[in-house]
Amino acid sequence: MEYKKRITDELLKLKLEAFGAALIVGPKGCGKTTTAKQIANTIIEFEDEDYRKQLLSIAEIQPSRLLKGKKPILFDEWQDAPKIWGAIRKSIDDTGEVGMYILTGSTSQEIDTSHTGTMRISRLKMYPMSLYESNESNGEVSLMNLFNYPDTFEGCTSNLSYDDLIFAICRGGFPRSLSLASSRAKLEVAKDLFVQTYTVDINKISQTKRNPQIAQAILQSYSRNICTLADTNTLYADVLANFELSKNTYYSYMEELNKLYIIDDIDAWCPSIRSKTTIRSSKKRNLIDPSLAAAAMGISPEYFDRDFNTLGFLFESLCIRDLKIYSQALDGRVSYYRDRYGLEADCVLHLNDGRYALIEFKLGENGIDEGAKHLCKIEKLIIDHNESSKQGKLRLPDLKIVITATKYGYKREDGIMVIPIGCLKN
């Protein structure tokens, strides 16, 4: 299968320039091992049954022997041989060299190590593929170019139809699905990962036997509330309607789903532009990929012929996934803004130099005016705050964007950029 370039490729190279080793983390099936193999010069796979017994024996008795070879060395499924962690840490301390080792492995097994690896083994989070990485976004519009040269944006045209986008939401960004022949087979990948999560993986993460029906119910509740500010009590009550479990037990399930990188909530942006008591600071609910929510709710692409409301939330989840991936390349981060007066920005994309973009997500043309109005109101709030405040001034947004599922992108008279998700890249 031909390797599709990932945004993580360059991030991994950067990690190896700065640290002795890199540990790639993320959900199952997102391509961690395949990406690592593109850079590694020596590959040790502990799950290779032809050599597994010998490799595990060496790793247990004298793990330093496995550190010989052309660097960087990839240790796949390293958690099967946990002593390799300590050996790598010592090797980095002894040599002071960078770029020597890459570790990848299953997220469904938590390993206690004698040392955190801080300043030696750097963690890199990997997501499923964005639409640009799967070649479904044509990449006409670069976020970095928008920040650097905002006046050059005049318009763009997406090649993605509504049906294409709906299918991409249900299929997800898991690399394996892209290599399969039939549409039906492609849709099975996310479904299988969803089932595997609540029946197998959640039991392994902390070696605690979990009720698969409760784990499934929690994921289904999360999916029904995706991209909303549903609080813990709401989600807990949803599960409690069908199962008896304490709140502490509910929290333990949630912790394990976080460790499996299935849950991927969005933090709030809380600038002091209104009283602190009016700013919503809770996390917005989200999963690592919208296809898992579709699988949890048991819906297919055909379902959206009659339910555009649910499609809107899953579209937002898809956009957030892609923006989190693109922001990694920009050394940025993603949050949201919403206050108790109902004013919101679905997403705030921050760069580490202080620049930021206010973003709204709208499926069709009908919602663009409303989204643009929200963004302009937030900008006006910041202007009013700066005029009245005797303390620090807040930076005005560098970009105001409405991301859509439509075909054409353009710049409005109010300066807001309308950009189809099928045109974006980092």
C-alpha cells in the first residue's frame, strides 16, 4: 500500500532533532507504526511471532543489546518489553545524542515505568488523517498563508460534494479504510474500532474488568452530545437511566476512554472581555474522529438524507479534528468561545506567537450570515473592552473564518473569509 504523507512526518523529525527518543501516542489504527517506519533505519517489532520469544527474552535479561543498530531504531509494541524504556533512557543519558529511538505501541495497555522520560523521550500525539492527508481536500488554502498573507485570499473551489463529505465523516480518517476497495468495507473500519474499544481495549488499559454494555452506553451518550457543552451530570444521568453505577465508577470509565485517545474534548477560551461569571469554561464534548460517533449512534451515510441537525454536529467534529491536526504543524492549539449570552465562536485557533483566528462552522450557505455575525460581535466586544479597560489590551483576531461544506470560498465585504473544508490544509 502506498504511503500517504502525514503532517506527523515533519513533527516526528523535529522531535528527533531535539530529543534522544520520541514516543508516538494516539488512538488505535491512526498510523503510528507506519509513520515511524518511514524514518526508522532499524525496526524491532515485538509482535513479530517469528522472533517474539527471542526478542522478549533479550529485553527482559539484557535490554541494552537491542539498542545496537543503525539509528533511529523503532521499537514497535514497546509495552510488551517495558524494560526497554529504562534502557533507552540510560542510553540517552550516557551518549547525550538525539534522534536515536522511536517508540510506538498499543494504547490499550498502560505501563508503569521507573522514569517518566522527561527531557529524553518526548511524546507526540497522532490523530487519524485529515481530509488533506487523505487527498480529499485539495489544499488550495493554507492556514499558515492566511495568517501570513491574509490580503491575498480571493477565493477557492472545493472538489468535495455533500455526499463525499458525509461519507468521509462516517468512514473516518483511519488509514486502513482508504486502501479498501468497496465503500461498505471502508465503513467497517471505524465500526470495528468502536466495538473493539468497549469490548476489549477498555479492559486492558488498567487491567480492570469492565462491563462492555456500560462502556458502550457511555460512548453512545458522548456521541449524542458531540460538540455540545453537555456537563458531566447530563452524561452520567443518560447512562444511569439504563445502568446502575456510582459516579466514581463512571469517572473511571471516562479516564480509561481518555487514555485510549478516544475522547478528545475541546478546551474553552476565556478572555476577560466580559465578567468571568458569564464565560463558559467547561470543555466541549468531542471524540478523536467523527466516524466513531457515527458508529456509536449506528448511523450510515444514508441516514443524513433526513437529519441535517446531527450532520451539523458531526461536521463540526470533523472540522475540529482537521484543525487540531493542522494546528500541530503550526505549533498552535484549538479552543472554543461561548458566553452565557449565547455569543459563540465554534473554534479559536491560536498560534504560539499570539495570533489567532475566530472560526465558525456552517454546513451550507444559509448559516454563513449568522456565523459571520457571531464573529463580528466577538471582535466588537474586544474593541469595546480595549477602549474601556485600564489594564492590558486584548489582541484583535487576525482572521475571522466561516468553514463550510459548500463548494465555493470567498471573502465577504466585512472581511470574513468563507472557506470550504474541502480546500483547507495546514
